[in-house]
Amino acid sequence: MRKDQILVTYGGDLKRMAGELMAAADVQAQLKSGMRIALKPNLVVAKPSSTGATTSPELAAGIVEYLLEYGFKDIDIIEGSWVGDDTGRAFEVCGYRSMAKRYGLGLYDLKRDATITRKVGGETLTLCRRAAEADFLINMPVLKAHCQTALTCALKNMKGCIPDREKRRFHQAGLHGPIGALAKALPSQLTVVDGLCGDLTFEEGGTPVQMNRAMLAWDPVKMDAYAAELIGLELSEVPYIGIAERLGAGSTQIGGDTVIELNRAEGGAITPQATRRVAHLAAHVEASQACSACYGSLIHALQRMDEAGQLGRLKGKVHIGQGNRGKAGAGIGIGACCKGYERCVIGCPPSAREILAELTKER
């Protein structure tokens, strides 16, 4: 794996998937004996990962077991929940306190941490010391939508490494500029994404959509550029990604060999949790044995259409799923299984951005 590539694996066992990603990337080759390793999940609120809000402890467990196998034992879990929530409670509710005890890890609430400052351009940022002084920082975000910044994945997750007063300043400054600067001031060395069931619309969870994937990248900017594509967003809709790139924190360029899939998105015909929002969008879908990764991409694309007032442009239902293999017909099909339809978005799975482009074409 090159440093400018992204690894993707599909499935429902995040612990196994995380270990596979770490092994495929040969992460141990980048580590030195005695390094202080910090894992930074997204525990923005005290809600379990099944709500679509937080990083599954199973993802962390897979990473930790890989590190321990190679003799790296100085491992901490670090996080500072959003303003108004209690990190200690999030550790408990989200399963990280018991996981840390099981593996002998440090568990640190960054709201209680000392701080340092770093300058990026003309901006001074206040950072939590334990995050800033880690030798190898592994960012473990959830891929989900955000009500203010459209996307939260790698770059925005690092906001949990600043004190509450700095979080407030970020909001006063409009979020995008400070988040872009934070990517330069506090770079992670590795990003491993929980893409199992992130939220469709809101960072606090409640509308999880099953996507059944995990991803790994060395470049957090590139990871966010790819994440935006997966949920149907243009880079222009997430300004902090471009800001981070201009500051030299990474690259948004995704070429034909950038994304490496370790397996295929097959075997799990799981329907997303039928919240009212998802059920509203799913009313436009005719699914037959649809895999979660493909179905999730379609739901995100339909959500983008709904936000733009374009759902009414759909003429008939959108077809998706393995049950369509070998079938032909009028209308739109999503994924390689639906290649017999009059119009089809080929991919296994296609991204939400690719689906959105086809669904909104003028006909």
C-alpha cells in the first residue's frame, strides 16, 4: 500500500476488519519500539455506536490486538466529547472503559488535559497536550453526515483533541477555517474509519444507515475527500477539506488506483434501520436482496436529493439488489447486479455521488 492510497474492506465484523486493514497496510513497519500510541475515537456523545453517532469499540479492539501482537503496549484511548457532554460517561456507555480494562490501556478524558498552543499561518490553536505529544496518533472517526459541516469523518474528528473553550472558538469562527488549520497543527499518523452504520443527517445519531465498511488511509485529507464522495457530497460542500489541502495537510486527489478494496461488498443483504427519515427515502426504492454497502449509498444519494428538493423528479422506483441479477427492464438500477436495466449506475458498490449524478441527470 502506498501512502497516497486508501484501503476499504466490507462486512459486519469491525474487529476482524480493522485487523485486516492494519495488516494489509503493514502498519507495524511504521512504528518503533517504545512509541506512545494514542487512539482517538469519535465519542461526541454518550450513545452506543448502533445509533450512528460514535465509533464502535470493536474497531478499536481490532487495532489494539494488531498492535499488541507486534509488541506495542504503550497504548491510550483519548477523547474529549462535545461541549455539554461528559467524556467519562461516553467511555462507559460506548464500551471503551471495559475495553481499556480488558486490554490494559490508558483511558484519558482530554477535557481534563493540559494544553499547548501551535500556530498555523496567522492562527494560534490550543491543543490538548496528550494528543499533541503522542508519537503515533491513530484517528478512528465515524463516517457520518453533520448538520453544520455536511460531513464529519477524519478531519473534524480531531476537534475532540482541543479543550472546550477552543471548541467554542471554532464555532464562533465558522468551523471550516479552524478545522482546516487543525489538520496542519495536529496531524494524525493514521486514519481508520468506522463506516458500519454512520448517521444519515446528524452528528448526534438517531438515523443510522448500514454501510458495512471500514477504511484506512495515511492521508486524512484524502480520506475525507473519498468520504464526501461516498455520501454524495461535492468537495465544495465541505470547505474545510480544501482548506486543509491548501495548508499542506494532505491531498484531495483520487486517481484510478487510489482506492484498494480488500474484498467485495457481498453476503449481507441487510436493510437499514427503518427510522422515519430512512423509511421516507426507502419508499422510492424497489430492493431485492440488496447488500448494505450498496443500499446505504443509495439512501445517502436520496437524502442529498431530498435536501435539494429533487426527490419529486424520480419517475418510478429505483431498483437495487442481488435479486435483479440477470433481469432487464425499464427504469434505473443501482449497482452491478442491476446492469440489465435501461439506466444503471455500475459499481460494487457505487458511491452516493455517482448515484446522485445519474438520478439527477436531465432526461
